[in-house]
Amino acid sequence: MKQVNHRKLGKNILRLSLVILLAFSTSLSAQEGDSANGKSLFNANCAACHKLDKKMTGPALRNVESRLAETEGLDREWLNAWIRNSSGLIKAGDAYANKVFNEYGGAAMTAYPQLSDQDISDILAYTAEEAPAAPAGDAVVAVAQGGESDGGNMSNKVILGALAVLFALLAMALILVRQTLKRFAEAKGVDISETKGTPIWKAFIQNQFLVLVSVIILLLASAFFVYGYFMQVGVDQGYQPVQPIHYSHKIHAGDNGIDCKYCHSSARVSKASGIPSLNVCMNCHKSIYEVSPETATAEYSKEFYDGEIKKLYAAAGWDDEEQKYTGETQPVKWVRIHNLPDFAYFNHSQHVSVAGIECQTCHGPVEEMEIMYQHAPLTMGWCINCHRETNVKVEDNAYYTKIHEELSKKYGVDKLTAAQMGGLECGKCHY
């Protein structure tokens, strides 16, 4: 009987060992997730609120599994439950779940019940990767760039100095040549004394025809330049001021394809397009605290763009480390670029919403502008030409249905320009 009991005990121990080994191997294989797939899942589901090495809407997630195991004694099962239904853990009274919930101002984490165990393992494998070392070449590059700049200044000074010396030598050579020729002439007995005659200015004054023609030409030229000068008063085409915070329309409207009316929302319903409030900027830049390295150009480095985002944070009173507003704001003194005279009326909503005109029609290729500038002259003649040449979009526009029927009969045309619809009346723009 004892031998039978020993045999049964041995079989049970063997079975238990196999179960433990199987469970351990399953857990081990789960922990060894695919970090590449985890990165894709992280960017699709987590990156809006989390960064690996920076606190944002949620905590930093670098080595989150090992950190929670060491400090809180939480295992993979807790992480799975939290990721799939964080609110469930909070309502159940889980201590650490409520701690995190309260620490981040009661911000609820989105539930991801669709993520499988393997998906979560892949994400955790990505978060467990070692942080990339800061590129050691940055300082060298900075020094090299500084040296290159200094070298460029030095080379310019050398070139200017060489030119100055060259002109000095040339002047000395001319003086020596003149003295040499003078000695040759004296040796040959040639008289080189200057003959005195009627001065040119006195001969010009005595010729009344030349005086009359010169006066007429002078008056015409003066009138031309005076007219050109006065016609440019108030015309600021090409005006490109430096703003207190560098804002690249090329990056926002061009590379990222942000609609102009997302920032200038009042252009759809108001006379003025409006200056976007800093809250509009912070809708995105609460999460976007730096630009990607690919954004940098030869003229503007990544450090430059990141520094401008820091200026935005200072103006909006945003503490990037604590991820909260401090209440200490600073006004941004934007420099106005497009400015019509007070006697000219222009309504953005009439052109943008009713007429359906694109912003680029007046403001130029904004999506290509690193620094915004005034593209069009915005003169009266420029506006009138646009009204004469632009056909009004009356299709599917109830606003123009009745007036189009009447005017099309009057002019005998199918399409109408803004001028034919009264766009040249003085009272439309001056009232």
C-alpha cells in the first residue's frame, strides 16, 4: 500500500510540475511580445495621452510593467484589467487605480476591451525597450555650425580686406602712370597745359532749347516718381513682419493639412477672420511639446521650433512638467499683417461662406509660407478686377436663386460676375 501511495504522489507531483511549467512558459511567451507591433498599437491607441518618457495627460509608460511590479506589487493581470476597463477597477475600489485617477484630475482612461492578451503584451514589450541615448553628435554639430558661421564671417572680412587693398594698389598704380606720362611729355617737349575755354555749364545755359527740353524731362520724371510714390501709400504688399512667436503656416496648413477655418473660425460667420486664441493652439500643443526631427530645415532647427512651443506654454500659462495651467499668462503682441483702411468695408463671411472663395485667392499660397506675408496689394483696383472677372457660384446656393433668375434675363447670360450683381457699386465697400 505504501508503494502505491508513493507512486500516486509522484504522478501528482509530476503533473503539477508540468502545469506550473506550462503556465510559466505561457507567461514568459506573453511577456516576450512583438515590440514593432506594439509600437503601432501604442501610436494608434495610447500616444494621444501618453509618452514613453514624459508625463502628459497620463503618466509616462517607459518600463511601466516592471515599475508597477516593484513599487506597487501589481502583475500583468492587473494591467490587462486596467487597460480593458479602468473605470471598472476604480469603481471596485482598487487602491492604486483610484490613486492614479485622482492624481490626474479625474481624467478617465479610454477602455480598450478589443485588445487581446497578445496585443497588450506587444504594447508592454514596446514600453520595455531601452530609451534611445541622446545623440552625442549634437554638441559637435552645434560647435561645427558655430565654427562654420564664424568662418563664414571671417572669410567675408578677408575678401573685403583684399578688395580694399586691391583698389588702393590700383589707385597708386594710376597715380604712378600719370606721373610717368607727364615726365615723358616734358622730355619730348610736349605742352600738356590745360587749354581754357567756355565751361560746359555756361554753354548749356546759353542754349535755350537744351534748357527747355531738360526742364520738360525733369518735370515729367518728377511727376512719374511722385505719382508712383503716392500710389504706394497704404499698399503693404510683401509686408512680412517678425512675430513674437514663430508660427509656420507651412507646417500647420501645408504639412499637417489643418483647415484655415479651424484656427480662423470666425471667418465663416463674421466680418473679421479673427486672431486665434491660445486655447486653440493648446488643443493640440498640450500633447505636441516638440516637433519631429524631420520638421527641421537648414534655416530652422528642431531646437528652434521646440523653443517656440515653450514660448506658447509661457504665454498660455501651461506647466508642461505638471501638465496643468498655472494661471500666470502673458499677452502675445501679434503684429497685424493685412490691414484695410477704415473707409473700406470687407466681410469675410460673405466671401468665404456665401461666395465659397478659397483663402488662397486673397492671401496667396499660405500653405507654403514659413513666415506669413501680405501676398496681394489689396488695393481698390485689385478688388474691382476680381469682381469683374470672378463668376458667382450660384449652383445649389439658395441665396442667389431669385436674383440670378432676374439678372440672367437682364444680361442674357448663364453666368454672372460679382460686378454684374452690383459688385462695383460704391456703397458696397464704402458706406
